[in-house]
Amino acid sequence: MHRDPFFKIIFALAALIAALHVYALSASLYYTLPWFDLPLHFLGGLFVGMSALWFTFRFSYKYFPLAASHDFIVAFSAIVVVG
């Protein structure tokens, strides 16, 4: 696994989403609690945005230094494209 602490947070978030999804399927929470889907969608968007930022910092930030506003644009664009 990577030594990058940001990657570890992203990995933990993905594991949390997977665990909640498996539990929701086994306990039929998607049917009994219709609002249960909303927090998982929020966490999924957070995962996509953080993954896009990690990918940008890991592979292109050192070659093409960008402004801080670009970080927001990268995360928001990834969320819009995936979502």
C-alpha cells in the first residue's frame, strides 16, 4: 500500500462505503429506509473528488504547478463527470 496518508484516507473511505453498502443490502435498508441512499451518494462523491485530487497531485502537480482554484475545479469536474 502507498505511504501517502491521503491515499490511506481514500482507501478507508472506499472500505467504509463498501461495508455500508453490503450491510444495507443484507439488511434491506435501501427498501426500509429510503433516505439511506443519500449518505452513500455523498460519500461516493467525496471519494470521487478526493481520488481525482490525489491523482492530480500524484501524477501531474509536480510537472505542472497549478493555482489553488484549480484543485476545486479538478474535484468538481470529476464529481460532475462521474455523477
